[in-house]
Amino acid sequence: MKERLYEILNEEKIHEIVPFLKQLSAEEKQTLVPTIKKMDREINKIIMTKNSYHTAGSVNQHSIIDIASFVCMDQKSFGKITGAFSAI
């Protein structure tokens, strides 16, 4: 399960994330939360190039993590990772 999520992320298979998540049970989604948080930290690392800064992850990788976070996390955890819903 974790391996499949890493494969989707590393190969930027954004079209496969929703079908993958749909097949998981609630318990399996819960088990993926620590992995998703770790992946989020990895792709959000700041990389310095000669003239600018950017994150380590691509736009597709950020989208994959956002989708996985939304589906697998409760509102409180999702808000912490994305900054969304912090006022709710």
C-alpha cells in the first residue's frame, strides 16, 4: 500500500491517485496518514538554485499529496498540513 503510494508520487501518476484511494478501507486510509505526512515534508523542502528557491516536489506531486491528505486525514490533521480550515 505504501509502496503503491510512493510509486504514484514518484512517477507523478496523478490520474491514478483517486482510483487507488477509492479502493482503500477507512482503516487503510488511516494507516497511510503518517506516510502522507512524511511525503509532504519531503516534497515541501526548499531547494535553492542559482537564482531562486523552489520546493523539491513538482506541481503534480503537490497535487497528489493534497488529494491523499484530503481523503485520508481528518479535518484537524488536514488543516495542519495545508493550512486550510484553520479558522474553522
